[in-house]
Amino acid sequence: MRRKVWPNLTDETGMADRMNTLPKFVASDSLSGPAWNNTTATRVEDELQIWVHPLFVGATELADLISRHAPQMPFQLADVRRYDSGVVILHYQPTSRKGTP
């Protein structure tokens, strides 16, 4: 039996509300009508593309990371490790900001 965590989760920071209202997409050949609100199931095609936007949005509060109201720090791709299994490890390093080393 699967336990539905996110739809019933509440927290003081509002992160659960944010996750429950954000649009979510699932690639599947068998799932139809996902139960998690604002979730769209799409059939799996011949290709899967995953885009990673390396941006750390930082402050000390988790809610600030989710809501993106904090200063942003861009990163640059430093290394890529590819494995026969399809696993890819992306190694990012912070880029220097204008006026900082």
C-alpha cells in the first residue's frame, strides 16, 4: 500500500503548499489520472530530455529557496561523468559574480 505524503503534508514554512500547487509532470506508459493535484501524466516517447538549470537560490530559510525571493548564485558546469547505466553526474562550481573574485 502506498502512502500519500505530499497531498496531506503541512508545514510552518509553506513549502508543502507550494509543492502541492506547483505543476508536476510524470513520464509513464502505464499511469493515467495521477492522484497528486496539478500533476500531468504524459506517455513516454522515444526520447527523454532532462534539463538542469544550475542555479542555487540561497538564504538560510527553506521557504526562501522554494519561493526564489533570495539572491541568486549562478554556477558553471565543471565536469560530467557518464556511466553505461545511463547515470550522469554533473559537477558544478560557482561562477564569479561581477566585482567579486
